[in-house]
Amino acid sequence: MRKVAVFFGGKSYENEISILTGVFVINLLDREKFQAVPVYIHTDGKMYSSPRMQDLQLFKAGKQTECERVFFEDGNLYSLNPLKKRIKKLAKIDAILNCCHGGLGEGGGVSALAEWNNLPLASPDLTSSGVFMDKSTTKLMMRALGVPTVDYIRVNERDYKKRGAFLLKNIESRLKYPVIIKPAHLGSSIGISLASTEAEAKTAIETAFQIDDRVIIEKYLKDKRDVNCGAYMLGGEIFVSEPEESFGAGVYSFEEKYLKRKTDAPLTKGGGRVLTNAELREKIRAYTKTVYKRMNLRGVVRMDFLISENRVYLCEVNTVPGSLAYYLFCERISDAKTFFSDLIEDAIVSYQESEKKITTTGILRAVNLTRK
């Protein structure tokens, strides 16, 4: 039976949301095909593992750090007992599934660990993970691909301390109030604020700098609508979900996204509204497929769009979406078992094919080291 390391948690503001996704996925893996090996990353960066991690109560009680400390070496998972100075091999891992939201976990850390240990990864690779973890880099990439994004200003904390007053004076002329202000490296709903005046912008920017060192200031789109669209690949073919319009108006806050999500009127697989405008629907699906293909993405990815005045803007690319976005593709939760299995099996096949590539030049054997 193949052993799949399910990574979750992480050094991130989204650690607890990641726990929800990780435990959810661990419990839904097909136990006839895979043995889930939980790998929880604590907020201090240390890794822990235990079969008990399939129970959410362990985390609610704050007992996850009482489990075994673990680390990876050459594709194997080892436990570490610092007090007894003892190392024990726990498992030979066959594949990795990343459920870390935000931070280094989503931003390339888990991808790098998989690549370093020669392990198949059923999630996006290091390059795409790093690019899309930063909203400003995402915008630059979308400009290169011809995918529209909302007008913005990027500012880092060091520059703001030197020229903050100048920046504040230029927001009105460059974007016009109101504006959306949000951290560049966190989830789309974390630390987000709506500012209608220079004073409000100053407060929002300085608040965002408390949780990130880079901030994005975006033009606010009047009467905007939030739409999600997902994609994944199997056997080289890209599958794109139906666009789902999210409930909620104005700024889509963290509370609305995770704590107040409406479920009383499920109109799509994900419980959102069906996007009825055929032209916008196809445009969103086309943009989603273009980004997935051109960025060589893998695993399941969710892209968040904004619609305003019948124009579409890509807002964010989530390389580790909540619950791995199964709801965009599955009619029932039970269907997620097959969905996750397909992602893992495809990653293993793709990795086996990549192993056939040449990885050495042989130049050292050809060099004559004899001195004349």
C-alpha cells in the first residue's frame, strides 16, 4: 500500500484553516489504496506526525506537539527524539499531498522538500507556488500572459517608512478612492480593508504591515462580484470547473469566507451561485485554463476572479485552496475520495515519466585533470 504524506499546518496566519483541510483530506483518502501519513508543521516550523492526527480533537486540545517530531531524508520519514538522541525510520513515503495554506508551506517550502527528496508531489511545484504566493508577482505574471487584473500599487515596508507620505498623496491620483488594501503574501480575505480616505488608507496600510512586509493597494471595483474557478490535470488533460459566484457583498472578509459561508441555498457544487452570463463564464474558464497550462501547474488549483461592469479580472491564484477545492468538482463529499486518489496517482505516474530525463552532463569524466 502506498504511503502518502499529507502536509498541513505551517508557519502561517492560516495554520488553523490548514488543519481543517489536512484532517479533512486525511480522513477521505481511499484506505484501500493509500495509507495517509499526517505531517503537521507547527507555527515554529517543527514537524510532527501521529495516526491520532486524523482526529480534529487532538488539535482543538492543543496536543499536536505531544506527537513525534519528524524529518525527511532521502524520501523516508524519520522520528526524532531530541532528549534520547534517538532516530527511528517511520515510513518510506511514496507521494506528497500539500494541504498547507499560506506561508512557506503553500509558497514553495513543501514543494522544495518533495523535489529534494525525489518524491512525487500531487500539488503545484516550487516555481508556481512561489510566484502565486505573492499577489504583486501574480499581477506581473498575469500581465505577461494577457490576463487582466485590477490596477494596483505595491509598497514594501521599508519604502513606506521612507516615503509613506508621498505614497498616500498619490493614491487618489493613481487609483481614486475607495481602494482595497491587503497584505501581499496572505490569503485573499486576511488583513483586507476598504479605505475611502487618506486617513483610512494610512491606518489600513500600517495594520497590514503588522502581518506582512509587503502590501497591495488596489482600485475598488464598484458593484463587483466574486467568482471562483478551479482546474486540475489528469493524464495531460486539463479539467476546468464551472465558475461559482460567491455569496457576500463588498469586501469578502475572512469571517465571511470561513465563518459565515451561506449553505442554505446550494446552487452549485460548492454552494455558490451559478454564473448565468455565458460570455463571462467562458472567459473565466478560458483564463483559468490558460494560466494553468502556461504556468505548468499540477494538482488542483483555484483561481479567484472579480467581475465588474461585465469585465473579468483575475484576483488571485490559490495553489493550495481550502479543502483542495473538491467542492468545485464533486457532487458529494464522498466523491472527494476518488478525486484525491486521481490526483495522487497522476502525480506518481508523471514523476515516473520525469525520472527518465537526463540529470547529468558527464563533464567531470571528460575533464583531464593531469597537470602538464
